[in-house]
Amino acid sequence: MKIDILTLFPKMFEGILEESIIKRAIEKKIVEIHVIDFRTFSHLPHHQVDDTPYGGGSGMVLRCEPLVAAIESVKTAESKVILMCPQGVPYKEGKALELAKEKHLILVCGHYEGYDERIREFVDEEISIGDYVLTGGEIPAMAVMDSIIRLLPGVIKEDSYKEDSFMNNTLDYPTYTKPADFRGLKVPEILLSGDHEKIRKWREEQALENTKKRRKDLLEK
């Protein structure tokens, strides 16, 4: 998979690309990631990319020309262009699974007051990571990228994510490790029994109980 990230603040991505699972996926050549400063596509003085809104109002709005030029510089017939936007469709695990099958993603990170509305004519879909507003689309792009890359074949073992929260509209079951007794808080005896079938059934039941307790709305779906 190839991922192009269009942003005004490329240095924000240095940490996430140089650590942990994403770094290993890059080194294994499972994913190729490019961070592009779309300011370089502006032909205005000082590479200006924003301007005041028509009709008045507060803040500055991102102009069409540099963003569209940046998109078109990397877009191919296999590309899916995604606008990171609080007005977008709420991001779910199902969408991560869907996007993990794509060959090329272009993630567009906004900033300031927002985008010129006409930019929407040049993207395939819009994604929001929650009903709140951040200073820009960089953190949402990182979240989307991380959630997708971990699903790519060869990045982590399939067993590590196939029973994750949200994979079956339930939350994950509780997990434990050593010591078996921590300040009187003990690991459930069934996990020490060695009976794998009983453990499997117990985990299924606990996943359901966790979901009932914390996210009953998932079961209603």
C-alpha cells in the first residue's frame, strides 16, 4: 500500500513514522508513506495557501489551487482521496478494514477555519474521527493511518486483531498477565485451568458482558 499525506505541517508526522509498528511496516516495505507539504504548490507570494472568506467571517480558509494541485500531483487511477474533516462520516473499524484493501490512499489534512467548499469536488470521501474539532487534520490522519496499517498482511499477526474490540460489534474480552495475584486482585481461575475450550467460551461471554456494560449501543446494531 502507498499512502500520501497532504499537510502544512509535515514535521508533525516524524515521530509516528519512526517508531513502533508503523516503522517496521515501512522497513518491511509493506507500506510506503510520503508526507507532502502542499504549501509548496502555492504560486502566491510567500507560498500563501489561505485567504479571508467571501461574505466575511472569522478565520482564514484554505484555497483550492494549492490543495488540488497537490492532490493531482500524486493521484492515479488507483487512488482514493480522503478529506479529514469534522463534517465527514464517523470513522469505524469497518471503514479501516475497507480502506486496508486499497492500493493508494491520499489523506488531506486541513487547517485554519476550513476548506474552500469547492475542494470537495476533488475528493472521494470525508472522514471524521469524532464529534469535536481539532486545530487540524494531522492527528485524525495519524489515527486513520495507524488503524489501517496494522490490518495489512504481514504487519502484525491476524490473531492479534481479529478479536479486537469492534471487529464483531462487541468489545474485547478482559486479559491478564503475571503475577496471578496482585494485591489480592486475582486472575480468574479458568484462565489458569489449561482448558482451551472453556477459556474460549469464557472469553466470548466476557466480551458480551463488557459490551453490555460499556457500549450497549453496539449490540443494538
